[in-house]
Amino acid sequence: MGTTPTLVALPADQPIWSRFFTVAPLVLVATKEGDGWDVAPKHMAMPLGWDNYYGFVCSPRHSTYDNVRRHGAFTVSFPGPDQIVQTSLAASGRDPEGGKPGLEALPTFPATAVEGVLVSGCGLYLECELDRIVDGFGENCLIAGRVVAAQADERALRVHDRDDADLVHAAPLLAYVSPGRFASVSETFSFPFHADFSL
């Protein structure tokens, strides 16, 4: 038996998330902006249930919020660990005219079902139509989309004759370790589900 940990109370009257690390996917959300496109990294992003819905947390102060509300669509590109520099460029600041010069170095190609772009070289792509925006999480909101098209790199797809652990090892996943770190996930293990458990 190990020693009993000492628990430290965290004051809940202020944000707690910078006091410890959590793991989340790191994705690139693209939206139509004027005559062009904006691409922004998001880590508070996830499937919304078992059906084809995907959402991410955003702030009304960000262009992504206005763009999605105005145009009713967004795309999600899932970069790999070897694309961390490109992902960082998507977080670059805006110039005095409001543009993001860092995006010029980010190769994209057109989406197939919504008006949007996808970031080249990623392992998975989602194209989403806006389902709803849920405001009221402090100064943030949840943007929920319905997935209307999806594509995946063949090398990242699960197949019956290939072990899942080998697949993840060959095509590592990019994870954001909040706050401020990232990880390459290449080693995974089967979860020890109880015999009566079902998804």
C-alpha cells in the first residue's frame, strides 16, 4: 500500500485549471472570415455524445465565435505531433489590419460539404454545420456542430486485422497537456472493462 496523499483544497471562487495538468486533443478549427479563412487551435474540443456531433469551447471575444455564428459552419482538422509548429502558427497574433500572417504558412485544401478549408497533412477531418451555441459558461460558450462529412488518413483508420496498439504506435496522436504543454501519444493499452460493461 502506498502512502495516503495529502489533498490540497483549491478555491472554487476562481479558475482552478492552471493549478494542475489535464489532457485533451489539440485540433484546428477553421471558419470563413470575410473573403478568406481563419484557423485557430482549440483544446477544449470533443465529440458530443455517440452520434455525429462535435463541439468546442470558445469565447465571444474571438473571431471564431463571430465567424461560426455568421456563416453557420466550421471544420476540424486533427494534426499529428509532427505538425506542432504549424499548429502553433495558427495561434499567431493578428496584424493591425486584423489578419493572421502566420496562416500563410499553413497549407489547406477545400472542404467537401461545407464552405470551409481543411489543414493539409492531418489524420482526421470533420466538416460541421452549426447546430447550436450554448452561452453562459462564464465568459465562454460551447459551439456544437453536426458532422456532415468526415475523412481520415487510411493509415489512421482502425481495421479488424490490425492491433489498435500498433495503429496508434504507427500514427501517434497529438495531445494538449493543459496548461501550455503537448505530448505525442504513441503507446496505448486496452482498457480493462468489466465483463458486464457495454458502450
